[in-house]
Amino acid sequence: MSRKTLPLTEQLYQYLLSNSLRESAVLQHLRQETMGLRGGEMQISPEQGQFMALLLKLMQAQKVLEIGTFTGYSSLVMAEALPQYGKVITCDVDAQSTAIAKQFWQQGGVEHKIESRIGPAVETLDELIEEGYTGHFDFAFIDADKRNYIEYYEKAYRLVRKNGLIAIDNVLWDGKVIDENNTDKATVAIREFNKHVKADMRVDLSLIPIGDGLTLAYKR
Ligand SMILES: C[S@@+](CC[C@H](N)C(=O)[O-])C[C@H]1O[C@@H](n2cnc3c(N)ncnc32)[C@H](O)[C@@H]1O
């Protein structure tokens, strides 16, 4: 029975949610609002959010880096899991979606735990390195444009402490990674990223088939 990961039918997925999901009212509201927006499907799934929150608690994480804020679901779920003095630094190029995120962080009473930076993530990560954040973060979540994934990963590796964790989203890319006829730039980038991290012996690694596929890389 445990030969391989069980494929999830819609019914089984609903069972999983109804028997494990504990989403706060504000997270639920944000998820529903975002689903009605263009690009709404970009937000992480609620069970993935809960899984990441559990990881943060297991690690007793206090400092989180996020690349790809969008309307703020993942930063909100992570901020909820941090202690009062915990901090998420999250970045995005899009000030409009970040403005929505800020409303919900405020509603959720976690705005004091979240710092948002607007601009291309490569530049923001370089700024953080210049500002002395090397080795600072317990956890980094990469969920922005796929073409820069390797660069984000390499910079996140510098910014995360030893024994910290880097979580990278969309690594199964809606199954397109196995379609050899699919050579669009994002798909190729995800395939290259997956090879890159598999070969990276500086980390321990697991690819979790949750949401759109989440790789966890533990910095040795
Ligand atoms: C998949 S969404 C993030 C979803 C978010 N983590 C959530 O769960 O709601 C990706 C985000 O990356 C942002 N993005 C795309 N290219 C970027 C870049 N070069 N620098 C920073 N952010 C970028 C987009 O504006 C978008 O909001």
C-alpha cells in the first residue's frame, strides 16, 4: 500500500481538508478574495500553508524570508506561526497585489511581523546581503518567477543560516515537468532548477507532492 505516494482524487482531497485543515477566518477570507482575482490560482493551497506553518513551529523559527508575496496568503500563514517578535521579510515587484496583502495582514493582526519590500527580487536579495542579512534567516520560501529560481535559491542559500530550511514552490509545475514537448521558458527553468538542487550536496533534500510540488532543502 505504501509503494508510492497516493494520487489524490477530488473526493480524497476534500476528505484531507475536512479532516486536517484549521485555517483562520482571515486566511479563509483572503483565499476566497484572491480566487476571484486575476492570477488567483498563484496563491499556495491551504494545506500547504498549514504544512509550512507546522515546519516553522517545529524549527522554532523566528526569521523568515519570502520571495513572491502576491496577495499575502503565504506570508500571513507563516506570520501566524511565528512568535510575537518573529519577522517575515517578503518581496514582490507588484505593489498593487502587495497593497491587498497589507490589508489582510492588518486584519489578521500580524502586520507588525511582516516587512514588505517592492522591487525585482534579485535586487532585493542583493540588498539584504549588503545589509548584513547573510546567515540570518531560519526559513526561506521561494515562490516568484520561475526563470530566476536558481538565482533565488543561491541567494537564499547565503541568507539562510546553517541548519535552516529553503522551501521552493511549484517544482512539479502542474505536471508539465515531465512533458518533453513542453519547452516553455518557465517549464525548462523548473526542470533545470530541480536538477540543480538534486546535485547540490550542501543540502539535504525532499520533494513533497503537496500543492504544486514543494522542495525542502536543509542547509547542512
Ligand atoms: C506565485 S505568486 C506568489 C504567491 C504567494 N506566495 C501566495 O501564496 O499567495 C508569484 C509572485 O511573484 C511575483 N514576481 C514575479 N516576478 C518577480 C520578480 N522578478 N521579483 C519579485 N517578484 C516577482 C509576482 O508579482 C507574484 O506576485
